[in-house]
Amino acid sequence: MDSMVMGIRSGRVVLYNPQSRVALAFSWRAAVDVAHAMMYKARGLHLRPDMEKVAAVRVRRDDGNIIVEDAARGAIVLSAPLSAAMAIGEALISKARELETVEQADSIIFDQAILQRMGAGFGLAHRPDMQREAMKEAHWNSQLRRYLPGGVRSQEIVPAPQVIKHSPRRQRHGEL
């Protein structure tokens, strides 16, 4: 397998092959499409990436390897065995989701604030900085109070619900 570097740079998911000095950058949506194409080809299924989203690459299966090549130059960015292609596809999806979280941060924070105002015990944001911003939004955004009738009143604190455990009471003989 060729060495390959995967990362996020300037709002794009980047695949770089240092041996051939070829780099490709994708939006997070295109990166997911390329990863799915790689994983489907590794399973023997025939799926091409959506050419409107991913015009930069060709994904093909050749002699037990998955090959991702630059469509414009024909340079190979990645040549990996089938088993490694699955892991690389999953890593590519992970990087794409990380980038999606950054791009969609405002809407995720607002949706998290709505859930916190409603007292939901689960959230959408896993990053602590996004959770802090969502908590601020839940506390101080007056529109959330207006649009959630019967919701939490503005004087109340909006923490996540907690389960409080008590030690069991001893029952006397004959009590239920």
C-alpha cells in the first residue's frame, strides 16, 4: 500500500500521497461519497461517486486493490488492498464528519440549545466548547422562550435532567 496522509485543511478533507506528490481536496460531502465508493468497491459492489459532487477522482478495483486516481491527470492518489480500503473509507468518513461539525456549528449549537430548553437528556454536540455555547444560547436567547410555549420559564435554570439514587427503604414484615 502506498503511504497516504489524510487530514483537514482550509475547510476541505485532503488526501495526499507523498510518493507521487499528488493531493486531492474534497468538501465533506464529496469525501463521504468517495469513501462510500471505496467501501462498496472493496465489497465487490459497483457504485461510482456522484460525478456532480466528485468530478476530481476515479475509484476502481484492480487485482484485489482499490485505486483512487486523479481524474484530470490520471495520477494515483491511493492504491490499497481491499481490507485496508474499508478502514481508509471509515477514516475518510470520520474526517468528513469532523469537518461537517465545524461547518454546521451554528445550527448544531442552536438545536442543542432547543433540546436543553426542553429538558432533553441527550445532546447533539460532543465538543465542550459547543456545549458551553449551547448552554449560553439556552439561557439567554429570548426567541427560544417565545417559540417553546409551555417550556422552561426564563427564571429557571436549564441543566440536563439527573437521576437521583436513594438507598432502598427497609420494609417491615407484612408491608408492601
